[in-house]
Amino acid sequence: MSRQEPANLPAGDPNPAPASPPKRQGRVTAADIAARKGGDPVVCLTAYDAPMAAILDHHCDLLLVGDSVGMVVHGLPSTVGVTVDMMIMHGKAVMRTARSALVVVDLPFGSYEASPQQAFETASRVLQETGAQAVKLESGVHAAAAVAFLVQRGVPVMGHVGLRPQAVHLSGFKAKGRTEEERSAIIAEAVATAEAGAFAVVVEGVAEELAREITDRIAPPTIGIGASPHCDGQILVTEDMLGLFEWTPKFVKRYADLRADIDRAVAAYADDVRARRFPGAAQLYRFDAAKQAG
């Protein structure tokens, strides 16, 4: 998933009090997500580490350990430089605290495209070493055979069509589906992914009308990001939604401004250290004479 196409946006409007998250027994499964087609919207966010996963887990149906971790956490210019080892490391961290949501791990660039066999070897390693329940790959006509190969061997697969960040060097981070040629190609990608057996399909960065058409046309639920409220679910990069960056993609609504909050907190800490106000009495350990005498 991408966090490109910068736009300087204000913080989102004040939100009403959040509803209580649904109570669950056991972990959400890929089959549960597949059954949500046309039903209650599927709530998804990205997660890359244990502390954040613990916070998100009971609010979300699905947590994606996305290859966007390369840009969000590691400061890479795109997702192309992300490795399987990186995905496994972050997948393990998320699985240490996520107890309820379905955890899906991205297969990074170069780890599945060569052949269905390569895709299976990568996916099986990711699932075995992380304990996650499914994988995601940037799919379409070219990857339909790999999706089918994985599904036939018991690997739940989430597809990803439209704007495909791993193809940045070919097509950039621009929204897709604005021409008839692009529209036809993306519909073909979505149909091929669905027919190959994906349990859900991420639809990223496409014209709203196209996302709506894809949602109506394919059997698996669609998960929108920069797509349409008509999709069967939505996903965002959590750090974008929380306002941890100076800019966010156009399709993001900021639900917080944590960058400013962190900046203020660090500034206050720095001032206290320089003025010798920190550590204060409450943060110090004292010699306990009574305990020593005892």
C-alpha cells in the first residue's frame, strides 16, 4: 500500500464518541472476512509493531502488516526495497499482541512474481515464521496463477488491484482508472484475482465509480483505500490516520494530530532537562534508612 500523492490537509473534523468495538470469541478468520460481502463493513488498519497492534486489535477486523512499513518505519522511498526478512520481523511483532483480528502479511516485491512455486515458498515461510493467518500480494491477470496455486494449497490470499505500489517504477503513484484503458485493465485484474480464489481484494487509488463497479462485480469483499465508501471495507496506513506525518495522501482523513502532540511533549521534556527540572522528586529512588536498619 502507498502513502504517496502528497497533499497538505488539515486535521479531520471532530468525531462523535466512538461506538464500542464488537465482542468476539476467538480470532477473525479469512472465511469470516469473505462472508462479510455486502454486510457490515470490514474495518482494517496497518500494523507494524507490537504496541500499536495491541491498541488496534480489538477495534479492527483485519490488521495488515503492509510492505508500506518500508516507507513508514524504515524511511525508504518506496516499497520496492522491502525484503521478506523485514516482513517476517514485523509480522512476528504484530502477532505477539494481536489476539482477535485477522493478521495478513504482505509478500514484498520480488518474492512471488517469478512463479507460483516461488509464491508458495515465500508465503509458507511467512505464515510458518510469523504465525499470521493470511498473505497479501499485488495481483491481477499476471498473478492469478500464483493466487490459485496458493489457495489450492491452503494459503488464504488477499489480492490488491488498482494503484500497485510495487509497480511504482512503471506507473508511479498516480490514481488509476481515469481512462477507459485503465478502467478495463483494473476490472480484468479484479475479476482474475477473485476467480483465482482470493478471500478479499484491496482496491487502491482508483476513480470512485470504478471502485463501485468492481465491488458490485466480484464475489469477494473489496477493501478500499482511496477508492469508494461503497467498498465492503476500508483500510488506511495507521500512521497517516493518526497524523504522524507532515502531509498525508489525499484519500486520508486525519483522526488525530499526534505529530504535533509528540513535538510538544518532546519540547517540554527537553526544556525540563535543560532547566534541571527532570528528573524531579517523584522520579528519584531514595535510600531507605528504615529498611537498611531492618
